[in-house]
Amino acid sequence: MTETAQLISRSCTTGWADWIHGELWLLPRHLVRRRLSLRATLANKNERTVPMVLLEVPASSLSQQDIVSAHPTNKVLPLDEVVEARLHRGILSDRLALTMRDGSRHKLLWLRIDPAHEILGSALGHSLGSLLQRD
């Protein structure tokens, strides 16, 4: 069976100082954030950035090495390396904060109108169990 990657937001940033949106992909064992352009960011406005029927592609089509090397704000985050996860629902944006086994910390934010919070709540609840906290 081919593993799939699901695009859950195109408004993902890596923190409050990162204003350029990126794609947020959920894979069976990873989260992937891939930076978009300023033009794509401006086109997003404050509207939903993914279609109602979410795009799914074969996970193998997302070359993790190419993604990480393309830009410093791109991320490939293995879920089995997560030691703490905090999912927060905000007024305008939602947030996922991760602490990894090596001590590194990652923050992902996206527009609240995107379905990422609900999808991640379910998927991470299943894969991370008690490591996931919800605010």
C-alpha cells in the first residue's frame, strides 16, 4: 500500500517573525513544512488556503532531503522523535509547538480557517498519545 501525504494548510509559518507562508503536509510518520513565495502568501489573504477535498499525493513525491535543503525555514519533523507536542487553537491562527528528542523546538502556525487543527488533533492524538497536549 502506498503511503500518502495530505496537504492540510498553505498558510504555515515557522514563528511570528516568519511572514512567508508555506505548505504543511501530514505524512504517516512526519510533518513537512515547505516554504512558498511572497506572491503565494499575499494571495492567501486570510482565506482558507486548501480545498474542501484535501489534496493527497504519494508520500514518496515529497523528497525530504530536497525540501530541507531548499530553504532554512523548511522542516521535516519525524513524529517518532517528538517528546512533547502542544496544539493550540487561537483567535486568528492556530499553533503546534514541538519539542524533539534532540532538544530542538519547532513552532508551526497557520490560519485558523484552514483545517490543520482538527486534522492534527486527530492524527497526532493517535500517533503521539499522551505526548500531545491541547490548549
